[in-house]
Amino acid sequence: MNVDDVPRNVEENPIPIDVDSDEDSQVEEADNAGKPRRSHAWLHFQKQGKRAMCNYCRKTYAADGNTHGTTNLNKHVKNCPKNPNRVIDKAQKTIVLGKQVEGDNNVSFKLVEFNQQECRLELAKMIIIDELPFKHVEGVGFKGFMSRAQPRFKIPSRVTIARDCMELHKEEKVILRSLLSLNHQMVSLTTDTWTSIQNMNYMCVTGHFIDDSWELQKKILGFGLIANHRGDTIGKTLEKCLKDWGITKVCTVTVDNASSNNVALSYLIRNMSAWNGNTLLKGEFMHLRCCAHILNLIVSDGLYLIDSSISKIRAACKYVKGSPARLAMFKVCVKDANISRSKKVITDVATRWNSTYLMLEVASKYAEAFNRLEDEDPSYVSELQVIGGTPNAYDWNRARVFINFLKIFYDATLTFSSSLHVSANCFFRKLVKIHSALASWIQGGDLVLKNMAVTMKSKFDKYWSDESINYLLFVAVYLDPRYKLEYLDLCFEWMYGAEKAKTIVAKLEELISKLFDHYKSLHPVGFVDSDVTSSSNNTIQSDVVTMSVGGNVDMDALHRRRVKKRQIEQKSSELVRYKEDEVEDDYEGFDLLKWWKSKTTKYFVLSLMARDILAIPISTVSSESAFSTGGRVLDPYRSSLKAETVEALICTQSWIKPITRFVLDENKTFDVVEIETEMADFIGLEDEEPAAESLDE
């Protein structure tokens, strides 16, 4: 019999052998009943005539019962590299590839020693980061994988891994608390509400700050049950969260537009003043409305007036997705039209206005395929007659107009909801662009766009008139060396007129001065401008002469006078120098935080301001949720856990999960098309439609 024809009867959990025994069974031993006792070796070998084959590596050894014992078989089992229960020296290290440095072709190796506790820690991190249930560790598939990947690892039970996750939460919380309290870090907050499938309300509190390395940090500080959405309840929850973390410095709190949040912020500002005097300018600018939420309201109002051309295209997309047969027919049309099928046709969702934008953007690429479908599928033509017919050339042109119209708001929302980069300095520039677009459409000849723009401009003025905007967002633009105050002055004059612009600029300059004084008072022993030091040293002699009339020198008075004079000169010198220095070039890849990090010596006080102001988040939600008018809902697994466990898992995930660049793609099935194409190339079935259908659907 051929060795390859013999089935490999490898047990799921083979019985380990006693490696210290030296069983030599030339003659098999007998038990108490007088029957021969089978050697342990045969748990790992299969008899093949006069030879035996290993269940793991398939090597064969002589095993004639008349002339050979099982000693050689037992020795092989002890040393077989594929035996999952092989006892290995615990001190033995494994050679693994080191991390590859981008751009470096050199390959490095390192020795890694197995450590049970470290493996358990990484397993707990995997459970938290990948949002896996605790019972995952008891799954047959996971156990089978680990028995091959690392047989020495003793898989913990679901109870043990849950305990490990909670312990990791405690350890990471201590680390984060020390980071926040070390330098009395000023933090900006965002709040957001979630609902479980049992309709229990949770409130998420997230802290945003720039650390000592000038890296933007975003950490969830609290995720707990909240009794109701009343303002005082929200305010008390925020206050409790701050006290629990020992946070005494708060820059802003970004909330959505609900009226209860006005009450919540009033409560927080009022009560923080009682137990903490470190809020920025006594909380005058603490309340910040979520810009992504406001933009969502503006666009949603305008889309109510969308015209019939969009309705036709929506109906065409729904028809194509109506059945596998229709989709297959459409794919044939796409192929015949020589269109690259890089994205999948989608339909929009009522609660997500951006889905309309994405639907139009994708559908417009397949306009010729839709035209071909009219000839190939008579049902397509007859079914769409109810709404006025299939999309024609005019309708596709209208779609492209709406795509350009919505793209401005789409890009702005992505910018507002960015969590990986500072966004406060981008708000006003996007605001100017939206204002310009609305003004252009109002003056244009397209009646539908004009009516949409008028409706949206009304809502725009309600929330984003100069009186309604938090002035710290203007300060953020001022602290961007590519724009500074001159850019703001120009935009104010264009948007509001010359007279009003002067008033706004004067108010802004006053705020900048107040902020400068505030930060200077917090760091009195900071950098002293070399020009100021030189000036002070040159005048000290005259000060001494002036104050030494009669032979007595009042050194205390001299010290106070000199310090006050130096502070005035320092303020004037730093602000004036920043104003007079040339603006930086605006090139792709300009890193604002890196720029300020390099200027901390030149602009000591201003860099302190920039570190806190630029960390302000202008949206309460991430890019994934920014377009939705619906609430955020916990998944069924997390909804089934205790509130304390949910908070520990969600908070710890935000603390330990590596920062990754998120690219918004509402049509997540776009990836399926790529997988489908790659698999088709691999198996040589690129035109195999049934398989494609199952992937698409």
C-alpha cells in the first residue's frame, strides 16, 4: 500500500505521553486479566504491516512485533516536531522575523521565549480590540488553531479571560490617569449617547488632548448608564466623570444641538467654578456645538427638494439590486460597455444623506450600462414607467450637478469628524467654502438648486452666524501659521462686510490677548525672550539709580517693577513677532502639530495656547457615524453584559487599540468586488456569475 493512500488519523486532542518513561515493549506487557497491554506508542502510530506510520509527520519505522519493540516509536513521539503534545524545554526560544521598517529591505531576526502570562495578556487584548465574546476562547476552532500555533499555551476559560480583561482595564486606567495628572493636562470633551437593544441609555464621554510629544490623543473616559437625557442628569454625569479622573482643566465640551445640553453645560460650568478654578476663561467658551451635526441638519433640510431625475436614478439602482438575475444582466451590460466594475451599485438610506451622494456618484459611472439595460431587459423599462421612465441623458447630467453640490458638504463632514488629525483649525475654512457655494447657487439660474440653497442658507445663518460661532474656532485658525489673523480679516470682510468685520476682528484680538495672559499666568517661569532679557538688563541700572535716592535701594519694589515690565515686553514681543513673521506655505503633508513642536522655544506662550486650542474636537461623532440622523446602538453581545463590563471593554479598547487611518466607505461591499475579482483570477472563473452573485448579495 502506498503511504500517501493511508488516512492520517490524527486525533483532535491526542493523549500526551510520559516523556520520562522509557517503555521498551519487545514483548507487550500483560495486565491483571492476562491480556496483553497495548503500548502508548500506538496512540500516535498506525500499523502498516511490518512498519508503523506516525500520525503527525507520516514517517515510518520498522515495527515487526516479532523482532522489534516500540522503543524507537516512543523516542520519535517525544521528538516529533509536529506532535502538538510534545514536551518542549520551556526555556527554548523561537526564531521569528523582526518588524520590517518601511523602505528598509533588510530582514532582522530575534529570539522569542514562550511566556504563558504574556500570551494571556495578548489574548485579553485581542478579545477587547476585536470585540470578541469571552466564550471565543472555548471555541473548537480557536482551540484547534492554538494546538498547532503554540501547543504550550494553556488556553484560559471564559471566566479567566474575562477576569484578565477587567484586570487589564484597571492597569491601563492607572497609566492614563497618571498621564492626565502628571502635567495637569487640559482636556476637551465630547459626549455622545448610545442605546442597547433593551433600550437602556448609555452616555459616552471622550477626552481629547495633545500630549507632551505633540501627538493628538483621543481616549474614552466613561461609558455608563444614564437615567435620562435631562440637562441636569447629563451635567452631573460629566462632573462625576471629571472628578473620577481628577481632571481639573477643561477647555471645551462638544455636544449635539439638543436643548438639554444647554442646561447640562450651564450646570457643569456653574459647579466646576465651585470646586475648580482652572476652566479656561471661567468656562466662557466651554460650550461647543457639534459641527457635523449642524451640517447634517442643513443638508437634510435641502434634500427634501430633490428633483425627479434623482428619483429615476434611485429607482434604477433599486431595480438592478432587486434580484440576482437582474444583477447578472446588469453586469453583462457593464462588461459590454467596457466599464471597469470597481464599485458596486448601491441604494440610498433615508437617515444618511451621504448615501444619496454615494449612490449618485457610483451610478453615474455606470450610466452607459443603464442605457444598455433598456435594450436587454424589457422589464426594466416597463417597471420604471410608473415614475416617469428610465434615466436619460438629461437625468444623468442633473445627477452630476447634484454630485458636485453634495460633495462640498460630504468633504466638510469628513473633515469635521476626523479623529486622527486636528480639525479645529479647518472649521472656518470649510465654513467659508460652504458660504461661497450657497451664495453662488442662490444667484444661479438652476431653480431647484436655488431653492435648495435658500433653504440651507436659512439654517446656516441660524447656527453659524458670527454671534453663534464659538470664537475659539477663530483662534484655532489664527494659530495656523498658514493663515493667521490676516486670513480671518479677509474672510470676515467678504462674508459680513467691512464694518462688521472690524468689530469681529477687534473682539477676536481681545480674546487672543486674554488667552495669552491666561497661559502666561499659568506658566510664569517659562521661556523669556532673549530680546526682552537684553532690554531688561540694559534698563536695570537706570532703575537702580532711580530708586536709590538717598542711598537706599528697595529691591522688592525693583523686582516687581522689573518683572511686570518684562512680562509686558514679552507679550508684545511674542505676539508681534508671530504676526509679522511670514505665513508658512500650504503644501500637501504640512504637519501643524509638528510645526508648533519645533516652535516651542520661539513662541513659548503661544505654543501652550496652540496645544490646548488645536485639540478641540468640532464633532461629537467619528466619521463612521457623522452622516447618520439615527442613534448609535450597542451590538447584541455588549448589550447582554453588565454595565460595568461594557464600560471596561469599550474604554480599554480606546486606550490600547493602535491608531489606524480610517477611510470612510459607506458602501463596505466595495471590498467584496475586489475579493471577487482576485478569486476569479485565481481559479480562472472570472465570468462565473453565480459565484459573483453570492458574494455581492
